[in-house]
Amino acid sequence: MERKRIWYSQLRRIFTNENVKLGLLVIAIGVSVLIVFLLFFPNETPSVVITTLMSATASFAGAYLSYGVVMRHIISTEQDRIAPPETIVDHYDDRLPMLKLVHLNKTVDTPIPERLPVFTLEEASGCEHKLTFSVNLTNNVYNIPASIRGFFDPYFEEIESRFETEGKFNSRKARLDRVEGTNLHIGETTYFRSFCTNFAPDLILPNDGPTLREEFDHEFIRGDRIVRLGDSPFSNHLGGGGLLITADGFAILGFRTADVTVGEQVVGNSFGGNFEYKNVQTGANPEDELLREATEEIKAFDKSSVRELIPLALIRRVDWLGKPDIHAIAFADELDNHTQTHEEFYDGVSVNLGIDQIESVDELFNVEVARICVKRIATAADQSAFEPSVNLLMILEFWLRVAENRSSVN
């Protein structure tokens, strides 16, 4: 039933598209005119008129009800640009130390992968489960290197068309130039430049030649590590996401739609997105940007209700050519409802963690409590219409790691 409800939501979303509405209107007008001719002038209507009218209607409607318009609402587009996580793990087998879900596999009974295409830059320690980052603006502006532009040059118009077809909008994003201790050096890039690099590494080009990932493999991996951010030829805008836990013992998951850039049709975190350069430029820190995303994407959530935000790790997504992300747990007051409001989600899913009241964030990192919470969240994800996202599994693993480390230290 859940899968049918999601498909119904997808189909309903199609009819919010102005091009789809116009296309259907053209069809309705054409059919109406045809019916009028057949009813009132059945003998005077030659077949050539009917054929011409039908052809014109189909042509005009097809211009608006194009495959490209409908595709981004009901068919996965990410899979054409980015290989699945398991394929990426196999591709870099034994070449990169990717994230092993050791604690998660020991805790949950549901089937999950052994590794994720995630390279960890820094994770929270057992005692100090906070990552406090300061921001330094570098004023560097990322431009696509000549080597990548040359690689894409014969197909650049196709890339631009793909960007528009998927309904994306260009904007300025915060680019992580480098990390020095807890100091994040932030420059500037655009969403389109990330789409061309980080989010299109496995796009098959018309000549069936190598993909971006294959062609620039030597500029992505050095030895057994991903190249430093400062040496990376890719856009690498900074983003992140989190899991919202409420004081009355609920976690919120989100069903991701089919028309997002990445993470399509998965059950994922409560919130997530990209850090806006204009916000960082005016003083926003990573915590501000994560909470802004939560405020935009969860209906009843308000920044003032947050008791604490606990960043768990700074990572780089291997499947996204090393794009950096910060992931966290947000502990907040109880909410009136747990629904999602952002267009990137079909719905929000409330998971009862079996805890009547959580008094402090430290309770969440009690090892037994963490195991119970993670197991319930994993079970809820398994019972949903979609597979759990890489980001959700990653947060659950880091949550358990912090709890286990705290337990061993204490």
C-alpha cells in the first residue's frame, strides 16, 4: 500500500507542472474540436481534416508533455549520472578505506551493506561528540578546469539541457577549499558547476568514451586516499544533513522524491541540503546552515525549538567524486506533527523510539539507548517503500560509534 501511495503522489505532482497543464489543455481542446466536427458535420468532415487535426494536436501537446518534462517526476534520473553505491564500492575495492558499517551490522537485523562509498575526514570522538568548526572565507571562486571543460566541450549543451530538463536552478554555493584542524576555508562555486562534476561522474556520453570518473581517476585518488580538497578539480560544494530526534522520543525520516538531483526515491534523513554562499558570506556557520535546512524541510520545526545540534562527522562522498558533507543529529522539543513541507520529500515518517521522554542529549549516546533507537529506525526504513539512503545509514553508524566509544571510555 505504501508503494502505491507514493506512486499516486508522484503522478499527482506531475499535474503541478505548468507545461503538463498546458499540454493537457491542448489535448482537451483538440479532442473537443474533433468531437464537434464528428457530431455536427459527420458527412462533411473528410478524413484528411481529421488526420490533420489529430496530428496538430499531438504535435502541440507533445511539445509540452515531452519525455523530459515527465521523466523528472516519475523516473529516476540520478542513476543515469551517478552509479549506484554498491557499484562504486566495487569500483574502488581495496583502493580506498571506505566506511565500514561494523557497529550497524552488529546492531540491526535488517539487510544492509557492509561498506558505503564514504571517505571520513573527521568524526566525533567518544567523549567530545561535537565537531566545532570555524569558517574562514577565502574569496576563491571555482571555475571548471580547462581539462574538464575540454572533456565535456562537445557535449556541453547536452549537459546544460539535462540540468534544465531535471528542473534545476543555478545558484551560488559554499565550496570547501580546504580543512585545517577545525577551520573550514570556504570559497565559492555554483550548483551548475557541481552538477557538471560531482553529480555527473558516470554519465555516458554519446561517443561511448570514458566517463568523467574514469577519465580523471588519477586526479581523484592518490595512493589510498582521495586527493585533498585544494587539489581536487571538482566543484565540491559543502552540504550536509541530519536526523531530527524529539524530546518525546520520535525520529523523523523523509521519503525523497524522484525529481531531486541526488538521493532519489530513498528513505533518508530528516533534512539535508547545500550550504548557501551568501549565508556563509554574511556570517552563517555550519550549524546555522544545517538548522536552516531543517526549518525549510520540516513543517513544525523551528530553530528556537532546538536544544542541541550534535555534528557526528565531516565526510566526503566517494560516489559524488569527493563532495564534502557534515552530518549531525538535531535534538529538539516535541513537535505538533512530523510532516515534511519541502518539495524534495513526498512525506515525513515518524518513528517511535520507545522512549517516553528524553531529558538530555547525553541519553541519546547511552550505548543501550542508542542501539534501541538505531534498531527501530532501521526497521522503519526497511518497512518503508524505499531503500535506506547512504546518508541515513551513515548517520546511524556514526551514532553507534560515538555511543560505543563513550561507553568504553566511561
